[in-house]
Amino acid sequence: MTNNHRTDQPIKDLIGIGFGPANLALATAIDELSQGAGKPFRTDVIFFEKQPEFGWHRGMLIDGATLQVSFLKDLVTLRNPTSRFSFTAYLHHKNRLVDFINSKTFYPLRTEFHDYLEWVAGHFAPSVAYGHEVLAVRPVRVGEAVRYLEVEARGADGRLTTHRTRNVVFGTGLAPHLPDGGAPSRRIWHSGELLQRTRSLPRDDAQAFAVVGAGQSAAEVAEYLHQSFPSADVHAVLTRYGYSVADDSPFANRVFDPSAVDEFFTAPEDVKRRLLGYHGNTNYAVVDLDLSQSLFRTAYRETVSGARRLHLHNVSRVSKVEEAQEHVNLTVGYLPDSSERHLRVDALIYATGYRPADPLSLLTELESEIKKDDSGRPVLTRDYRVVTTEGVRCGIYVHGANAEHSHGLSAGLLSNTAVRAGEIAQSVTAHAAL
Ligand SMILES: Cc1cc2nc3c(=O)[nH]c(=O)nc-3n(C[C@H](O)[C@H](O)[C@H](O)COP(=O)(O)OP(=O)(O)OC[C@H]3O[C@@H](n4cnc5c(N)ncnc54)[C@H](O)[C@@H]3O)c2cc1C
């Protein structure tokens, strides 16, 4: 239903959908831009976040797991190295700066980085509605033109509210992905729920787990289960020959540079496709070298001792899953000769990755006004603004993994978050001045 304009509702400058690292970085950029311009832009901004509180992949905050990018790629430093929201400022605030330096690492613990993100998020608490899921973004027309957007959100109590804005920024991130036919249940989980699901399991009971997947999360889950459940068998099932190692070498890392976004954005489609293919192994279905080596050593040690608990089913695929009351039966097919193994496990964990949450699913009433590419994805300008018909006079921005096809591999990652957020904030401000 298209809404007509009513003048009695206050109109926000910007509504952010989701409050993960991407929109959190945007909050810092807007704040710093406003301070620079001397006007309190922040009061006109609100972010809706469906989680009840700030959380960055909480289910995978495994003890000892580290960030995969340098702490200097925090929410702000690459945009504004003097920002009060930097990871260094956080360490200083927590009185840990000196010890962090002494620890000689670029890669803080994920739990520590989460604490940093929460600390920054705390500064913006008045501008965030937690426990609010955005259900739809609708056009508000004044005459023929779409002047505003109406954002409908559902609170934790089920109550629906609507809010008007001149701009929306989608920072809706990633949604867990299960293979076709896979559905979460009591004994079948996505890796993103790992800690919540295992919290109440008895540690010393003999259990068996199967972990499907070949990426960083799959390897982390396998190691976590193996270490946390000392009597458990852990079956890692992957279609590859073994875990492949992430390329984080200096030259390859340049694909995440801010300048790489400019080059990628203007490159022809076939070059874009090739670059995504060449450098997919910086991020997708790959594992940090240390972790891969640690798992290999564990498996080898167990082969020597004969007490095997970590079982690697390589070049294999789960072909059948049957869930019973007390266990899950799996058929695992070995791809080279089609032979089958049957496993009985207490839980099956799919570490099969994520897919970008599709912004178009919330924009159905605006869909005919949004320009799409041959694959049906929204076309974005360099500043992450969705290209629309001329009649749409408000801004729709998309950052995160949804921009990977047009802006390159860094779109969904932390690497370029600071700069990207700054570009979106600048664009919103520039359009407001028109
Ligand atoms: C375990 C794990 C570790 C990772 N580690 C790294 C790393 O070390 N380095 C790196 O660069 N990347 C890493 N990543 C990639 C990850 O995508 C980024 O770290 C980061 O989370 C991207 O931020 P985001 O804000 O775009 O998305 P998200 O973090 O996914 O945040 C999106 C937010 O939007 C909310 N939301 C979604 N839909 C709605 C809605 N309709 N209404 C309201 N709220 C909504 C969600 O609840 C969520 O809080 C990791 C990913 C995982 C799963």
C-alpha cells in the first residue's frame, strides 16, 4: 500500500536498518561529520536493530578466536585516525593499551573486539531501537514524487510502529545459510548458534557431533567441540580434500584497500567476475593457517595414540539426514567412489556460511522504481546509493555484502567499513544540501 503524505509526523534525516558493525561505523561517521559541521545531525537519526542488545555474531565468540583483520581496520581509523571511537581509544579507556602493545599482535581476540564494538555502540544508545525488526520500507508520495520513506518496525512486544525518513541505509548484513532441505531443529543447528546451543550440554558425556563445511567457521566449530567435549567424537565433513588456507599475504590483501573499491567499481563486468574468482580465497571457504595446522596436528596425534576423536571425512558430502528423538542419522557419501558411511550423532552443525540479507525483500512497494542489473540486483552508485527512477527523491543506501558485486570483496567485511561508512555519510549530507 502506498502512503500519502501526512504533515503531522516528524521526519528523520536517516533511518539505519540493522546495527551491526556497518551501521555502527555509519553512526560514528555521521557523528563526526556533524561535529565538524557544527550541527547535531545525530538527533535526526535512528537505527533499528532486531536483536535485543548489540551483538556481533555472539554465537561464535569462541574463547581464543581472533579477529581476521588488523585492529587498525576498526570502525573508524582508516577514515579518521584521530577518532575517539578507535580500537586504540577503547584500549586506552580500558587501561589495556600498554599490555595490548606488549602482546605484539594485530589480531585481537574476537571477544575483545566485540567488547570494543559494544563500547562504541554504547555511545549511540539513544539513537538505537533494539528489539525492533524492520518489516517494510514503503514510499510516501507527495504528488507524483516519492518524497519520504515510511519504515515499519515490529517491536519485541509485537507492536508495529511506522517512522518517516528522507534516507534509509540497509546494514542488514548476513543471514545464516543451510543447504537445500536443511532446516534448524533441536539437534540440527547453524554454526552461528554454536555457543547458545552447546551451553547446556553436559561436557563429559560421550557425544558425537558432525560439522559440515570447509571454511573458517567449520574449522573453528570442529576445534571448539573437540576441545570442549573431551569424550566426544567430532566428524568434520567437507567436499574439499582438506581445509584450504586463507590467502592473507600482503599483495593479496590489497584487494581490500579503499582504493581497490574505486578500481573494482569502474571495471568491466568480466574483470569484476575474474577478480572475485581470483581472490575469493582471501575470505570464502578458507581457514587460517594456524587453525588448519592445529587441527591437522590433533588428528595426527590421535592417529599415533589410536584414540581417535577427530574424524575428517574429506571429499565427502552428507547425502541423507534423518533426525530421531535422541540422535541424528547421517549418510555421508565419499565422492571419488560413491561409497557411503553411516554416522549417528547427537547434533549436526551446518557451518555452511551466510548469504546477504536481500534489501529488496523489504522494498517490494518500491521495486518498480529501483533499477536492477541482469541478475536482478539493485544497481548502486559509487556512494552505495540505490539507483531509482527520477520520481524517488529520497535516498536508499545499501552496504555490506549486498554491494559485493559492484564494490568488490571488501563490501561485506570489516576491512573497509570505516571508509565506506564515511562515504555514505558524506553522500547523505551532500544530497541533503541539494
Ligand atoms: C563468526 C564470524 C566472524 C567474522 N570475523 C570477521 C573478521 O574477523 N573480519 C572481517 O572482516 N569479517 C568478519 N566476518 C564477516 C562479517 O560479515 C563482518 O564481520 C560484519 O559482521 C559485517 O557487518 P554488518 O554490519 O554488515 O553485518 P552484521 O554483522 O550481520 O549485522 C547486521 C545487523 O542487522 C540486523 N538486522 C538484519 N535484518 C534486520 C531487520 N530487518 N531489522 C532490524 N535489524 C536487522 C542483524 O540483527 C545484525 O545485527 C565474520 C563473520 C562471522 C560470521
